[in-house]
Amino acid sequence: MSLQNQIRAWLIFLAAAILALWVFRGILLPFIVGMALAYLLDPVADRLERIHFSRFWATAVILVIAIIIFAGAFFMIVPLVVQQAVSLARLLPGYVNQLQDLANEYAPSIHDLLGEAQATQFQNALSDLLTQGVGILGGVVAQIMQSGLTIINALGIVIITPVVAFYLLLDWDGMTASFDGLLPRAHREEIRGVLGQIDRAMAGVIRGQFLVVVTLSLFYATALSLAGLNFGITIGLVSGFLSFIPYVGFLVGFLLSMGVAIVQYWPDGIMVAVIFGIYMLGQFLEGNVLYPKLVGSTIGVHPVWLMFALFAFALIFGFVGVLLAVPLIAIAGVLTRYGVDKYKQSALYLDGDSGDGDNEPAAE
């Protein structure tokens, strides 16, 4: 098959995959979660097999333990989080008004510091920021909830996801062996190398990012609750869950927690500083400990492209797009790097290259 035909075939396959995702986006959530769960737990099943568990019993034991953990966390945490989230949504406009009142209270000091014209602009900008921020946050949450977390998907996650995860985990090695047997013999080793890079990227995305999200969720929820912040558990979990989007989890949680802290504690600046310090410590841990150790450079995608992919996929596919964006952009990054390497080895790139490295003009 010629190169043009190969490119045409892959483009047709890509278009068909995107169309299928868009058509079936309303029912994909439990299947995607099940696939991610199977991929996440496959190394554990392999370890159990090495200590003489059969694949069936290894899969069964792992999924039973996972279901017990998730069910326990669900029934213990979710009711409290839902209660706090509803209360926070109800009280958020009041918090915004109180923040505006505080700004107006300190307006004379701001006038003296900035001058009347600049102080007026600052107050207007702050008021617009608070109002628009609440509207945008509410709209994004509502859109995600309406597009992804429907009753059908919620039931599907509870009922279908464990079944999908069980069968995929049970036959994972067989499926990978069957796929490997379909690879073209002439290019098998090269394709295996690319697939190995994709596997490392996916491990960083699914396994590493999962551990980062869980760790940050526990840290923020625990620290904010111990600090006595109202709705600390919900704000902390939101901060941790959204941390898979670069800077978004930190910014959303930071703005929410600081707004609540100012209304709750002011004029006690010490407690406001404590909440500020919690998020600075969390950001330090995320950027210097958790992300380098657990994810590292496996994704290999610039944060700007990652954020663009997340928002674009969320706009097109809803909540399912949010889950798919990071794995797909990681795969795209691997394929792009592979394509660039092949281009640099091609005659199109090397044509006219003298082979002496830099084409510097000869010295006269």
C-alpha cells in the first residue's frame, strides 16, 4: 500500500472514530470508566498471577476489593459532599454580595491608595469579575451535569462499569496478544515501539494522574476541614478532582476557598493566611513532588494544548469528552513526535543536506 493510501485509510478511520464518539457520547461513560478501571488494575492482576492466582480469581478478587472501596467511599462521602455542594450553591450569591460589601467598606482606603478614578475602575472590575465568575462556574457545572451525569449514565456506572471492567481485565492479555498478531510483519517492531510509548503515556495519564487526583483531593479536603473552612470537604474534593486540568483545579479551589475564608474569618487575617498557605503547599506538592514522581514527562504535551483539548472535547462531547481528552491528547503527542522523527529522517527533510551538520557558509 502506498503512503498516500495509508494516510487516506488512517484519516478515514480517524473520522469514523470521531463520528462514533459523537453519536454514542450519551452512553459511553460507563464503558470508558470500565476500560480505564481495567487498564488501571491490570498490573495488579499480573502480580497476582505471578503468585499462582488464576486470571479469573485475580480479576474477581481485585474487582471485589475495588467495589468495596468505591462503594464505601460513595456511601460515606457522597451524601456529605452533595449536601455541602447544594448549600454552597445556594449561599454563593450571598458570599459574592458580602465580598462586594467588604470591598465597599475598604473603598476609602483604596481611593487613598490608588486615586478615585483607578479605585472606581478597580471596584467595577471586581464586581464584574465576581458576578461573571459565579455565572461561568454555574454554567460549566450545569452543562457538564446535563451532558454527562444523567440518570442513565449514573445507573450505567453502578451496573455496567463493573461488568465491563471484569471482562476486559479477565481477557486483557488475550486481547493485547490478538492485536499484536494483526500487526504488519514488515513494520511490527517499529509499531511495537510506538505502542510502547503510547502505553507509557497512558500509564502516566490514567495511573499516575489518578494517584495525583486522589492524593490532592484527600489533602485539600482534609486540610480545609481541619482549618474549619465552611464547605471545606466539597471545595477540597473539587480542587483535587479538577487538578487533572493544568492550573484549573488549583485556581477554582483557591478562588472558592479564599472567597469563603474572607467572608467567614475576616477580620481574622491569620485564618485567611492559613487557607492561603494550604493552597500554596498543595501547589508546591503537585508541581514538585506528585506530578514529577507519578506522572513525570510521560504525557509530553504542553499544558496549553492540554487545556485546549480539555475544553474543546468538553464542548463537543460533554463530560465524556473531559474524560477522553487527556488520554487522546497523550496519544496524539506520541504520534506527532513519531511523525516528526520520521520526517527528519525522510528525503524531504534531508534533501540537499551535505551531512556535515550545520549548513554554514564556507569561510573565505
